[in-house]
Amino acid sequence: MDLTSHPLVVRARRLATDLLVPEAERIDQEGVPASHIEAVKRSGLLGVAAPAEYGGAGAPPAVLRETAEILAGACCATWFVQTQHHTPVQTLVRGERAVRERLLGPLSRGELLSGVAYAHLRSYPRRPVRVRREGTGWRFDGTVPWYTGWGLNDVMLLAGVTDSDEVLFAFAEAREQPGLRASAPMRLAALTAARTVSLELDGLWLPAEAVALHTPYDRWAAGDRVKTLATSPAVLGVAEAALSLLDDEAAAPLRSRLSGLRDRAYALADAPVPQARGEERGVAGAEGAGHGPTVRGAAAGEIVDDWGGEGVDDSAGEGVDDWAAQRLAVRAEAYDVLRAATTAAVVAGGGRAMALTSRAQRLAREGLFLLVQGQTAESRAAHLRALGGAPAITGEQER
């Protein structure tokens, strides 16, 4: 599919060429400014996966992936801030009506930018953020270890776990308020510019009308696992940007590997999700139409944050582990190509690549960040096995 003329792809390339690439090294050192976010909002890219009836573009997965590659390759910090937005948008699509009708339009049209605070759910059975009923709403207590886009986001999608092992997602204003305090921005080896903080929650109270999703943890986790098996388009975008710094002869072998890998990764993203034998339909479920979760029905309740998908394959019960292993293997291979491409860019740049004004060193550090972005125990173990020359094995197979 040739996406070069798609309006959102054209806008993404223009944004990258005119603003993101020329400013990327400065932004890397100084931080993503509000003006960058305003430019992203004006571009319409915040609504790329949002439903047309709420003012979004409703674009297909291929457009989601292409625009993500372009933005990540241009300025990974700006990409990372804006990519948080797509999860709240898709959560609202089939979330609770009250919050959907209040926020889905402004988020789809890019009038508001949302962040996310839910990765800590993956540390279960630990509960870094606890939720319990209080009056007509919900009380949040605990620590959100990582929150990106502080000072840039308008709202956040916050999640915690109840005493009955349910997850609850609710929207809050992204600002300090009673019960919510942010740390100083973290100094990181890469993407300090994305304004990441930790959040201390001490009795943050949100009304029932702010709740978007309330479902058993196991049901949510089954959908979340699908997301963490996938290859991120950002990995491919940063690798492509690094290859652009090489001459044609040096870049050709790696570019060939990258092209083939992209085809395989996106074919897997668009393939049906096998349903485990005996699994309730809708729990492993279909992936959504692009980046950001797709909530498969109000009863299903789980969120999948991924880059494609065609539904559930009921006939493939015994193939779930093979399917997962394929994804993990391609994900690990993508990291290998990313490492090779960013290393080659540094080598080609010589001593100049060590300057903080060098694009090569920035891309190399962004590559390190992407190695751990969205990492789980399962994906970490598979990546480490691949680094040691062993095939990827899923957690299910290991048990």
C-alpha cells in the first residue's frame, strides 16, 4: 500500500521536515516545548485513530504505523509525548458514556492532549496504585513511577487496582491538585526532553463520572499482553533515521534487513489473534485499528494497545504460544537492526558523533530508550534469550 499521498502522512512528513528534525538536537537538551505540542495538535495527528463521528480521522492501521515511524525518526521525544494520547482516545471509544461524551470529541479533534498513567499495572500482584470507593467516587493512593508529558498534557488516564483485584481507569486533570503531587522532571540517559515525572497520590478523589473502564485485572492483562508482544513502529522509524546518515553503500544491507523486518512485523500486527483453548471469547480478543487500545465491547473490558489486527481466530487454540513467540522473535530482531543502524551512524560520524549537537548520538540514545519502552518480564526474557542466540519462548511455554 502506497501511503505517501495520504493526507496525514503528508502532514507528518511536513511537520518532521519543517520543525521536528531541525530542532531535534536542541529539544533533546532543552525539553519538548508547548509550541511543538501545539504544532502536533494543529496537524490533526492526535486524531489519527479517533472515530470520525467525534472529529477524528479514523485512519487504518497502516497510516498509524507510517506516521509513528515518521515522528519517532524525526524527534523521538515529541513522538513519545504525543503517542501517549492514543490510548486514552481508544479507551473512550467504548468506555463509560459520561466521560466519553465529555472528552472523546476534544481528544479526537486535538483540542486536548492526554497522557497515561497505567504501566504500573504490569507489576501486579504488587499494587503501586490502590483504588477504593469513597462516597460517590473513587480514591487513589500510591505512586505512579513514570508519567510522561507533565506540563504538556491537559488530562491523564490514570489506573489503579482495587482490593477485589479489578482495574479502574479514570480521567483526571494533568496538574497538581489535592491528592496529586509530581516529582521534579527526571534526568534520563535519553528522552529527558519528554518531561517524565513520578506522581504521588495521597487521597486523589475522582467522581464516578470520570471512570472510563472498570474490569477484572486478569481480563485487562490478557489484552495488554498482546500489546507488549508487538514491534513498535518507533523502533523502525529511529532505525530508518539512523540509516539516512550513512552513504548508500553502507546503508544498503541494513536497509534491506529493515524493509523485510517491517513487512513481517506489520503482517503479524494485522493477523488474527489466536484464542487459547477454553478461553472466554473477547478476553484475548482482537487488536484495534492502530496505535492505542481497542476496547472490545463494554463487557470485555480489556484494552489492547497495538498497531493492527483482524479479530480472533477461534480455530488456533494450540497456536497461541507459537503466535506469541513469532512476535517476540520479530521484536527482538527489530532491536538488533536498530542497534546496528544507530551504531553504524555513530561509527560513520567519527569523533563528531560524540557531540551533543550530533544527530547520530541522539538517535543511538533514543535507541537505548526504545529497548526498554513497554518492556514486560516476558518480552525482557525473550529479548535476553535472543541476545544469547536462543529462540524466543513465551512465558506460557516456559511454564
